[in-house]
Amino acid sequence: MTLFCLDDCTLLCLDEDLELLCLDDFGPVLLVDLKLLCLDLELHLLGDLKLPLFWNNILILGIVFQRVDITGFFNGFTFIHYTFTGIMQRRPIVGLLDLELNRLTKALFLAQVVLAIVMVALQGFVGTWFRNLFRFVVLFSYIIPISLRVNLDMGKTAYAWMIMKDENIPGTVVRTSTIPEELGRLVYLLTDKTGTLTQNEMIFKRLHLGTVSYGTDTMDEIQSHIIQSYAQVVPQPSNGVASGTTPSRKSQASAPKVRKSVVSRIHEAVKAIALCHNVTPVYESRAGVSGETEATEADQDFDDDNRAYQASSPDEVALVRWTESVGLTLVNRDLASLQLRTPAGQILTFHILQIFPFTSESKRMGIIVRATSPFYMKGADVAMASIVQYNDWLEEECGNMAREGLRTLVVAKKSLSEEQYQDFESRYNQAKLSIHDRTLKVAAVVESLERELELLCLTGVEDQLQADVRPTLELLRNAGIKIWMLTGDKLETATCIAKSSHLVSRNQDIHVFKPVSTRGEAHLELNAFRRKHDCVLVISGDSLEVCLRYYEHEFVELACQCPAVVCCRCSPTQKAQIVTLLQQHTANRTCAIGDGGNDVSMIQAADCGIGIEGKEGKQASLAADFSITQFKHIGRLLMVHGRNSYKRSAALGQFVMHRGMLISAMQAVFSSIFYFASVPLYQGFLMVGYATIYTMFPVFSLVLDQDVKPEMALLYPELYKDLTKGRSLSFKTFLIWVLISIYQGGILMYGALVLFESEFLHVVAISFTALVLTELLMVALTIRTWHWLMVLAQVLSLVFYFCSLFFLNEYFDLPFITTWVFLWKVSAITLVSCLPLYILKYLKRKFSPPSYSKLSS
């Protein structure tokens, strides 16, 4: 669909590009491959005809519309009138390292102003002192690291390139290149379960009918029962296509109500599972056949070899594949009908009257088909328990399956007469056309059907763990990262997955937070939880909401003391709320990882979002800062790339600041000696070259440095704990670099003044050469692992500088700089400025070595 914006409130849409334009009451208005974010809309078509606008009608990505009107058609064009309310965007992301550097830059600016005021004060505020004040502010402006932002952004781009080129984590994509350092400072990791810790590849494992249960080893019995039930069907002589009505339905309607046999119960359960879903069979193209012929063959033959199933949820695909394995195959589906093939090869056609899609709020979906209008519904046990007929086995069996790690779905049905359906349809269409409170009115009409449903069966589907989930979680736990699993599954399933994935270690207890609904119950349960130590907390979404309503601070404080937390029955809004609470109450960096659209809010609320490209699409991957293909890749992403990014950016930032502070210290010493004169020490090209070609390459080469080899960082994840303390860049390290700059600036300036002979030009030559050499030696002093590009950067800088000496006659005396006197004076000053620092570094590594140095040695 092609849309052209004519003005602020009118879109022009090419009619020929529309996939489908339907004006009847049941078909969609506009069928396009997009997503509508605001559903409370009304659509006006050609006068008095009114149709509702829903998710399957029209779809506009990223834009929220308050009102949409199709006003008419003219010359093949469709005019759409809308009211635009804004574009949904994520809040701007700023890394913690950038905030710390901003604070240090503010401190440098304050130091610049104070230093200028001190210089003017030492002059005695004589004459036009305010003019001298501004001149000193300009002279000391090199304290402000103007090139810091450029160097950091270039460094972040280099880190992103290294991450995406890492062969050990193929398929990784960096979508936000401004926060790679956040990967090295994470304290909380909030993860989804399905598709993140598990493969999201569902396998049907269990079918429970109340009195009998079938597992993987007894599925052949179900298949034989299905063959037996459909063997009684009398084939239609016309075209081999039968209606969706079962042969025994008429007799069942007239006969008295008796207890159904196992065969009929299995038949009803399997048929309900085969009908109640949003799965669409797709037939792959065959080589050498035109598109029209392929479509015809697909409609007629329904070849099993070319068929694939497409659905928004892999659970539904698993259920449909299972019905195919037992003999009832979904062969075709469109907007108005679906077709099933029986074990005997007969095609049953069911006309879809209404479909109620699954939502995170309702936790169930339903469908009404034209076969004496049965209403089928399936959903989570918490949503279905209150709307099915009384039974004494559903809750118990749901708990048993959940303890085995199975995902449960309850399937039920309700038979509707033609009069009952016509009454429902009238009320349903009227509710959809309401202008006010449409959602509530539609929900109320649908709920009128959801009463006293006949419970058919309970299904259990297994979702296997992803590869290397256990060692990855253990790696993260040893690194000091606290893991919170936020899932929409029920408590028993979440607890089972937490144990099987080793999110809960063997020596840890599990504290299950009892369901609470009042403030008093929450208070008692929090007191009971307070007495527990070193245990994993398991809490449901309802209890979490009550605790946060009355005891937010107390709950977060207790939960943060746990080594891990499992939150079950969480809505997407609750996931984002938990992330925000951790940020507000702990001030630590959080990371959220997920694979589906319901994880997007959590990912975007976190300081660092990681998305996995899984079975549920790319919503999470596109909304995240980093995209990976498997959960196990997060170990290397944090331990190796997170560590390197933070360490390198910290060193790079401090070195850029040291470069400016060093030359400003020399300027201050120079002005002090010459009666506080506001005269620049270096002018013109020297200042430009100092910050660019003379020192830029060696300083930027720090982005290649690493203190620990990748293998060592993965082998000893405990090294990651030191990064979260932020010791690589702090006010302490900043003050150390300030002292180094003052010392070296004083030595370089005083040494040049003491050793110069008669001309001021010699002072410039000696001090500036020593300045460049000192900066290069300081880079070499900081590097922990040499790379050939680092050596090349050092050599290129020296070559550029010494070649420029012969062209800058304005600043250097060429006969003097070629003498041995110049060389020994420069060497002496450089040695005095750098040798003590080398000695101090050696002594520190000797008597107080960092933790990683013991491993590297």
C-alpha cells in the first residue's frame, strides 16, 4: 500500500496498491502488512455505511491516529482523512560513562574559570583586569576537552564494529552505538523465559481429558480413536467435500444427555484444537510451474510435503501439527473458512462466523464456526477456570503439568442455536459501532458467551531450553549479575524452568510468595520473607502489584537482596514497571533481554536492551540496542566486549583530558614566570597539530587495548564485579591525572626555561618537542596489550612531527634542532617528566597488583 501525504490531515492512497478493499460487514476495510497502535477508532465509508477499524483492517507502523475517515473515492484514488497525535519514540539513551565524563568536564570548566581568576588576582586586578580575565579564560580553554566527544564517538563506532565482526557471536547487530560501555557495568539482568531461555519450539506432550491422560507414548491410541470416529462419516457423492457437521450431531441433539464415550470425547477435543487457532497453512512454490498453476494445485491437492504452518504463536503451530499427526489435518484457511482433512481423506469445510483473537489481557481466544454454530475457546487456566463448568480436576492437573515444565492450555466449547447466534451477532455488531467505550462494550458482549462452557481437555506443550543456557546463567551469576526472570507463564512452570536452567543453584532455597490481595496480607508475607536469607524469590504478578501498591520501597529492598527473582504471570506493563523500580531504588544499571513483542516495553525501559531474533518475529530485536541470535551469546557480549568497551573508553576519555590539562599547566607556569602576562605559549599550527596529527593516532589507538584476554575474561567472570564499581573512571582517577598533568607541565616548562640559552624560540622548540614525546610515552605507559596498529600509530606520529620540524621555520630554529644540545635537553626533560611515573607504576604493580594482573601473569 502506497500512501502520499497531501497536507497535515489528508493521506492519498493508490487504490491499485490495496491488497483488498471490501465494503461488507465481515471483511476488512484495508488489508495491509502494518500494525495499528490505537484501536479506539471509527471509520466512515461512503455516506451512512459505518464499519469498525481493528487490527486486521489497517495498519500504520509507529504512528498513533486519533481518528481516521475514508471520505470517498475519485479517479482510482482513496482519500483518507486522519487526526495525527504523534510518533511513538523511545526516550534518548545516555550511558553512565557519558554522564560521568560530563561531570568531569563541568569540573574542568570550573577549574578553568578559577585558574583565570587566580591569575588576575595575582596581578592585583590592575588596569583593565576584566579584559585580562577573558584573555586567561581563552588561554586556558584547552582544559576543556573539545575533541573528547569526537574521540569517544569514533571509539564507540569501533566497538560496535568489533562486536558485529566477532566470529564467536555471529549475527549480532549493534543498533545503538552510543552505549557499548553499558555492557560492562550491568548489575541486573531481566530476562523473558519463552524464546529467550527456551527455544520457543513447542512439542506437544500431554492431553488430559479429566479421567484419562495421554502422553507421547500413547498418542497412537488417540490416532486410532480419531480414525474410528471419522470412519462412520458417509462421504458426499457430489464433490467429496463434506460440511463441518459430525455424523452423530443430529442424533446427539435428539437423544437424551448421557455420559460421552472416550472416543467421542477425544473426537470433540481434537476437533476443537484443530479449529480454535489462528494458524494458516502455506504451500511452497514448485519449480517450473507458474504461480497460477501452483495456487490451483495447492487448493485442490493439499500436498503434505509442501505445506508449512504460519502463526503468531509457536504454541498454536505445535497444536495444529499434533492434530495432523493424529489424523485431522488443517489443509486450507482464508478469512471466511477453514478446511480439515480427515484420516479417510475427506475434506471438511467450516465457515468462520466470528473470531476473537488472543490478547495479553484476556489470555484466551475463541472462534465460532457454522456447524450448528459451536463456540470454541482456549486459553490459560487462570482465565478459563472461572468460565468453564464445575470440575474437580482442572486445577490439580494444571499444577502437575506445570511442575513438569509444560505450558498448559484449557480447551472448552459451547453449542449455540441459530437464534442464540443471531442475537449475539446483532449485539456484537452494535457494540463494535459504538463511539464511546467501544472496547468495554465489545468485551461485555463477548463475555456473555463465556459462561458455563463445556470443558473438553487440557493440553501440555514443552518448550526446551536453548543451547548452553545453564553455563551462561552460571557465568552471569559468578560475574555478580543478579538475574530476574519475568514471564507470563504460571508459577509452577516458571519455577520448574528456573530449576532446570540452573537459575536457582543447588544450594539455594526457593521462597514462593503466597498470593496476597490486601495490605495486611502483604505485610505478613513480607515479614515472613524478611526472615529468609540467600533464597530465590518466586512471586506472581497479582501479588507483586499489591506489594508495590502498599510497600514499594520495602519490597524492592528485600527483592534486591535475593540472588535471583522469578516473577510469573507478568504483563508487559509490569515488566517495564519492574525495570523502572530497579533503576529508581538501586541506581544500578539494568539490562533487559527478550524475543517477543511483549518484551519491547521492558527492553526500552532498561538502560541496555538486548533483543533475540526468535520465532515471535523481530519486534524485540528491532527495538533493542543490541540484537543477538542466541541467549548464550550474552556471556561473551558482557564479559569480553562490555569489559573492553568500558575500560577503553575510560582510558581514552582520561587521556584526552590529560592532553588538554598538560598544555594548560604549561601555559599557567609560563604566565606565572613572566609576571602573569596573558600571552600564549604556543600559537598557530602548533596548537592545531598537537591535538590532531601529533597525538591523535596514539591516543585513539587505546581503543585496541585490553587488560585481559577474552578467554581469561570468560574463564574468570569474577573479574566483571570490579567493573560495576566504576573504578576505572572516577573522581579519584581524575584527580590522579590532574596531579600528573600539573607535575609534567611544571617539569616541561621549567626545564625548558632553565635549559634554553638566549632566545625564546629555543624554549618553544625544547618544550613542545618534549611535550609531544611525553604524550606518546604516556600512551605507551598506559597500554597493557600491544597491537601492531598501536606501534604504527606511535611511529606515524613521530614521523609526522619530525618531518614538520623542517617546514615550520616560524616556530623552530632549524640549525638548533639538528644539534646534539637540542637532543640531550629534550631527552633530559622528557626523562624527568616520565621516569617517576614509570617507577610508581612498577611499584604499584609490585606491591598492589590489580586482580587481572595475577591471571595474565
